[in-house]
Amino acid sequence: MNRAFGRIGRGGLGWLLPIVIVVVWELASRIGFIAGNVLPAPSAVAEAFWRLLVTGELIENIGVSTARALAGFAIGGSIGFVLGLANGVSALSRGLTDTTLQMIRNIPHLALIPLVILWFGIDEEAKLFLVALGVFFPIYVNTLLGIQSVDPQLVEMGRIYGMTRFELFSRVILPGALPAIFVGLRYALGIMWLTLIVAETISASSGLGYMAMQAREFLLIDVVVLSILIYALLGKLADSLARLLERLSLQWHPAFQTA
């Protein structure tokens, strides 16, 4: 019970600074230190939230953006994970593909937007491609690093005990690589939302980015700020879910055990 309250307290402590910022922001807006046409007060943003929530527009756009983000993440993340595993356990696969992948990794994926539009147009395929490309490399690099950082003495011990290749991989190599894989997962989730923000503001007819751009056209700054805050909250939610999965999957790891 005390541990549970301790975790809740530590989790609540992380929200203290955002709450203070919102309070100071509201006070500064009310005394006129921050002009409403520059940055609306939190209360004005809350009113915009309720207005769009009642009309159903907000829920629809959140659903569209979330579906795009998850679809792109599933495509790019799965490919990156499989290639990371393959290049981690196979020197031949690593020799054939890693150099090319590392060269592509150094190209900013958002710089490819004009080329992606020429390839896929402005439909959903372009957004999914950009998100998939953005999340691919964090998952690939960290999966490869995790496989390579497994203690070779543990692998040799597994061979001595007569483990098959599958048992060695599933019981020694993959568990040993999980901490690094989860680092890549959390990093990729942040890249996922960052890429989606840019993709939706360039070419979209729905989603949070589209909602923000439409609001900009009509000078609805409160809706623009609301869109940005929702992106931030969705990113925090995704990271929290990844951390929960990390704790559940790594209960055996000393770094994730409660003293």
C-alpha cells in the first residue's frame, strides 16, 4: 500500500510544474501581461475545448490522428524491429544492410516531404509513409544495439547448457535486449507525433493538424493552442503506456525492481 501511494506521489509530482505554468499563464493573461491575440488564456483554451467537444469535431479529429499515428507506427516499428533483430543476430544480414540503413538514417525524414508528395500525392499513404519512416530508425538502432550489448558470457552459458538456437534467442538474447528496445520504443513514440504534426499541417482534410491549420486561417488562436496541447497530452499518454509495458515486461530486471 505504501509503495502504491509512493508511486502515485512521484507521478503527481511530475504534474506540479505544468500546473504551476498554467496558473501563471492564466494570471498573466488576466492582468494583461499576455495579450489574448498572442496567446489566449487557459480558460479561453478550455472554452474552445468544450465547444469542439460538444460539436463532436474534436473527438473525430483526435480519432483520425490517432489512427494515422498507430498505423504508421505499426508499419515502421515492425519493420525496424525485424531488421534490428536480423542484423543483431546475423553478421551477414548486418553486413548487407546496415551501411545502407545508416546512410539513410542521416537524411532528415521531414526533408523528404516534397518528394513523398510527388510519390504518394496528398492522400493517407504519404502521411503513413512519413510516420513509418520516422519511427523506423529509433526502433531499428536500439534493437540492434540491444542485441549486440547482450553479455556474451550468458550466451555461451546457454550453449553449454544445451539450449537450442530458438531457446537461446527467446530466453537469453531477446530478454537481454529488451531495455534498449524499450528506449527505442519510447523515442519512436515521440518521433511519431512530431512527424504526424508536420504531415497533417501540410496536406490533410482531417485530424488535429488540419484542425489547427483551419483555425489559423480564421485566426482562432485558442483552437491552435488547443491542438498543440492535445498533441502534447497524446504524446505523454503514449509514453506512459510504454513505461507501464516496460515495467511489466522487465520485472525481472534489477533496475526495475522496487527496493
